[in-house]
Amino acid sequence: MKRTALIYILLVCLVTLLRAQPKYELRAVWLTTIGGIDWPQSYAHDGMGIQAQQQQLRDILDRLKAIHVNTVLLQTRVRATTVYPSDIEPWDGCLSGKPGVSPGYDALQFAIDECHRRGMELHAWVVTLPIGKWNTYGCRQLRRRYPAMVKRIGDEGYLNPESSLTAGYLADICEEITRRYDIDGIHLDYIRYPETWRGTKRHDYITRIVRSIHHQVKLHKPWVKLSCSPIGKYDDLARYRSNGWNAYSRVAQDAQGWLRDGLMDQLYPMMYFAGNQFYPFAIDWQDNSYSRTVAAGLGTYMLHPRERNWPLDEMARQLNVSRQIGMGHCHFRAKFLLDDVKGIYGFMKQFDNHPALIPPMTWAQSLAPDGPTRLDVSHNGDSDRLTWSGAKDRSDGPYLLYNIYGADTYPVDISRAEHLLCTRHLWQHIDIRKPTNGKHRYYAVTAIDRYGNESAACQQADTDSTHNGSAIHRLMANDGKRLSVPELPWDATELFVCSAQGNKICSFRYQPVIDISNLPEGTYMLYGRNKKRVTHRLGYFTVKQRVQRK
């Protein structure tokens, strides 16, 4: 690696460590199954073969979890073939080695379960119009059943986007996956015209397919995210040309329009370009995101010497710019990332060195759940056992998930990504290893619904807020406007007020009386903190309804 590039990478790592990382960020990877090029690396002929495939996937997901990937796009419909037992299309041969033959287990269900155990989302990646070489198994089966729906271009078969059957057929496949499986998203690939195929009303035909799929998916599970991977440049910009390769004009993908019209929840534009073919177009995607979620599709494979042999600093710049403008990132593809080509896996350990939550679908549902009302912590050897209860869902989702936070100050500030210990946890209990630095850790738990809306935090009871063995927790009297602060047996420099759930509301320099006239009716907790940032809970107070005098 050249010295200047190495210096740049070191500076990026240093800035990343110093700069607060976003709490919400989409971090994804495309996990390809066609030909087993990402997974699986062997065929399943018997029980041992099944176990080998499953362990390969566990290992992949463990390594992705270690760099805080939160979304896996698993290639589920390959080329008119699937990796699950479909009533519509045959098995792909990547699992058993023989197209049309079952591997002996449901690979999609297994992948969903393993992702969810690790707090990751699983999106079913559906390749839409390409159906493989003309004489491959999936293409032959499909054109035998629906000859009017299939068109040949060279040696390849494609579903005809202009056929009246195509939209309904693809919608049926996406509905089958959504209805049967607890997926988090449907991800559409190649939802576009082949570049050599001309025609009229092209945008209308492709959008008709998207609209049909959207209707069928949302009809069953409105929290399932619908996304696609458009060409990485939407169209020519005022100052930068797309060099004839763009989504809108060349292949009839109106991806920004799909966001605007509510047909898509996320986009993963395939931005496998460098320099000014990346940065201005990234800004364009984000500027036209319509408050939906966009992740830059990164050409991680371009780092490989057999591809474009990009230096690592090009990828580092793309990641930094994407984060600075509010975009997430998605690697194409898993193998190049996990093989640590040019050191990319090691770099991602530093760049994404804290977990992140997936941005919530507030455009679909913004009503946050009621958070847990009770959090108990017991200390067992080198771990802490957390149990909680009381959370209630206020959406139409099937169940709640939980985020666990921890910090050495009380109450735990849940706005900071570095306090996230575990995300999208399935159960109402967890064992967490104690800090190795010997510091005491406080905990907080929130609930999130399937749309990603997060509740207020339930904070661990501050059992250490004592002085000489005597608790100083108390109910503090007030007149609704002023609150007298109790005299403290230790030096305090700061006071702050939190809600009953532990969310910080306001802070003051330490003073004997504080102004609480702006607080609405409710119950609050008051905390004090000294110069060493040691925090104690001083007590609680209630603001009652203020009577207006005439």
C-alpha cells in the first residue's frame, strides 16, 4: 500500500474513533447464492451435508455481526428458482447440486432464524426479470408454463415486463415469501429493462410491476420493507454526466419516483464507481430520498486485483462521504468483505465499531410502543443477568424486539450509539459479560416494534445512590414552579431532570432552587453529578396540574 494511502486510512480510523457514530444507520451486505459464490460452499446430499451448509452460514453471520452489519440481503429467488420450498417455482441447484431437487431443509427459514438470533434483519432478495440461460432448468420450466411471458435475448431468458402476466406473477412470488416467512424485507433486483431492449411506455411497465408487488406485500405485512437495487446513477446531473449508464433514462427505473410515491421503503443503488462518478450521484440519491432510507451499494469487489484493483482509501472515502450525507452502506458482496480484500474487513471493524439501529419506517407507522416498566439486574460471576417486563405494542406487528444499553454513568443515555450493547433482541432476558475495566455498568432497555419505532427507556434502579449506607432517595415537595434541591453530603456541579423512564429532559448548574415551571404534568427524577462525573439520584418529584387563577 502506498504511504499516502496508508496515512489516509489511519486518519480515517482515528477520526472514526473520535467522532460519535450515528445511532441509526443501515449497514447491509448482499449474500449471493447463485452458484454458491457466497454461500453455500458445498452441497447438501444428507444430514452431514445439511449440517455443513448450516454451519457455513452461521460462521458468515457471526463474522458479519462482529462488524455490526444489521441487514442481510439473501438471494432467495435466483433464476426462476428458489432456496425455499415454493409452490410456484422449483428449487435452485445451489443447495443440493441438482436443480429442482430439495436439499432436505428450508434454507430461507434457517437463514431467517439465524439472522434474528443475532439481531439482524433478513431481506429476501428476489431477482425479478432475468430467468437464466435459455436451456437452464428454471427457464425451461417457466417458458413451458407461460410461453407468452418469456422473451429471449441472446442466450438469456427474461420475463417480459410488457406482458400483462408478469406483474401478477412476480407479485405472487413475493406474496408467497411474505405470507410464509417472518422476513423483514423484500429486495427486488434487476427490476428494469435489459439495456439492449427498447420499447415505448417503459417506465409505466416497470412501475406497474413494482406497484403490484408493493400491494401484495403490504396487504399481508405492512411492516415488511420493500426495496430495490437500481443502477447507481439515477440520471444525468447538471454538472456530471452518467456516461450513458443510468437508472431512469437507460433502463426505465424510476427509483426516486418509487420513493416519492410510497412504493419503496429503501433503496440500495449499485454505486460501483469511483471519484466523481460516485460522490455527486450519492448526494443526488440522498437529496431525493423523500425521508426514506438509502444505502450506497458499494463495489467492494472492485478492491480485488482481478477486478479494478481499487486502493482501500477509495472505499474509505466512499464510506465517509456516505455517512456524512446521511446514507447507509451495503457491500457487494459478502465474500469480498469477509475475505478481507485489501484489508476491508479490518477497516470496517474500526469504521462501524459500535452497533447501529436500522432507521424506523415512520412514514408507515410512527406510534412507538410502551416501553418496559420493570428491569431487574442480578450479578452472577463475570456476567449480569437482565430481565424485564411490561412493554406493550401499539402497532399491528406480530411481536416486540428489545434494545439493551449500558454505561458507567446513570441514567444511561440511550441517544449515544456507543451505549448500545444488543439490538433487536428477541427475548425478555439476557446475560451480558461485565466490563473488563472493573467499572460498574448501569443498564437500560427499550422496546421496538417491527417498524423500528423505539419506546422510552426503562432504566435500571440506581442501587448505588447512597451515602454512608443511607439512601437519599426522597419525594421532593414543590409548588409547580420551583423545586428546592436537598443539601448534599458531597460536592455536586450539575443537576439534571429525567422522565420517569430515565430520558434526560433538562439540566442546570448546581443551585439550591431550580425552575421547573416549563415541565408538563408528570413524575420526574432529579440527579446530581460531580466533577468526576459520578452520578447520584437525589429523589423524585411530581408536577401536578397547574390551576390558572383569574
